Amino acid sequence: MSDTTIHTAAWLINPDCTPVAGGSLLVRDGLIAATGTLAELKTRYSATVVEHHDCAILPGFVNAHTHLELTHFPSWRLRTHVDYNPRRFSDWVIQLIKITRGLHAEDFRSSLVEGVRKCVESGTTAVGDMVSRYDLLPSYNVPPIRGRLFFEALGHDPARYRERLDQALTAAEGLRGGNLVSGLSPHTAYTTGEINLPLIRAASMSNGLPLAIHVSESQAESDFIFDTSGPLAEELYPFVGWEQYLMPPRHCSSTELLDRHGLLSP
């Protein structure tokens, strides 16, 4: 026996149509089966009516770029006593690394669950989430959300990068058939070595996985990519022990660098 319910509200909004005052949806087994006014649906169907007073029913929002595992970042700042206000983008990146280095798997899990819950409660039903911790995948189902998970693979050492990329592909394979689909992310043009960009592009192409990347987010990034100068080269790279991977000046932008290696191609 099917589970059928009529949901009615002050307005039914479909971006492709004129809003319907007193609009309603017939939901059968979790799928929208019919739309119309409440009177129209009650005439055609026998079903329980759920009224949403002074509300509008509309399609769920989509947040195309999220970091749900970092939802608790404000409270982590206080708990770890790294609660200062960064003046520059590079300061914030270093602060983020300092904080997350001292966290445990359960910290990230509870943060992710809270992020998913906040999305659903605010009407966001699909996300494009950047994922750095592959062990968190089961937590996306409580409550359920749809979207695409972009598994981050970053770093410079080619051998370690291939290992990380293999782990990302294994995680991506495990998502097949559910509400979530997979993608890959090289994170940024300054946290993934140029030698590794062709690797993630090849993995993307051969596995049919789209790519997402942070690009041209700050002047610091532009300076670093163009001539290996600025706070990313002088502060971030020494902080994470990447001095040996500093590149000669490339005299190009981040988008030009990515395009050289085919990451902007369809």
C-alpha cells in the first residue's frame, strides 16, 4: 500500500511557473505525484492533508560549495585557544591548520552531522561538499541530503599524492547508487603540486568524475602562482614543511596554470 499525503501551504512556488496561492503537492512514496490547489487535489485524491500555515512550498536550495566538516570551526577556535582574528587570507589558512591538527575523528563527524542538519533545516537539500576526511561518508545520511561530494587530494610528493588519489577514488566508488554522487578536488593551485595536476585530471577523465577547485581567492594566491612571492611562499609553505616544493616564477595566473594542464577543459 502506497504512502500518500497532500501538503498544502499559502503558496506553491515553481521557478518555471506562476506561483499558486493555496497550492498543494501530492506526495506518493516520497515522490511528487501531482500539484494544484488544495481543492483540486482533494477532489482527485483521497489522502491525509498536512497544512503548512503561512508558509511557501518551493524546491530545495542548492549550495554548490560547502565544507560541512568545518561547521564547528567557530567553537573549535575557542576550545583550542587559537581564537584570534586573522588579518590576511594566509593567516586564516594557518589558523585553520593549527586548529584541525589538534582534533579527532569524532570532532569532524559531529561537525559534519551538524552541518547537514543545518542545511536541511534551512531548506538546502543538495550540496557540493568538499571532503578531506573520507571516513565521514556514513554521516551524510543522518539526516539524508543529496548532492556531490568532491574528494580532496592535495600535496606535492608524487608518490604520496598517488596514494591519496587512490584513496579518493576508492571513496568515490563507494558512493555509487545513493543520494550522493562523486567528484574530485585538487583543492587549490598552490596546495597541489603542478606535477600532480595531470594525475588528478587523468583520474577525473577516466572515471567520469567532475572536478572542483578553489581558484583566485586572494591576492596572496595570485602573487604565489605568478612569481612564488608573498605570504603563501614566505609563511604557509615553511609552516607545513613545503619549502623544497617552492617553484620558480611561472608568470601566469591560477586559471592559466590550470588550463595548461587541462583542468578547465570540459
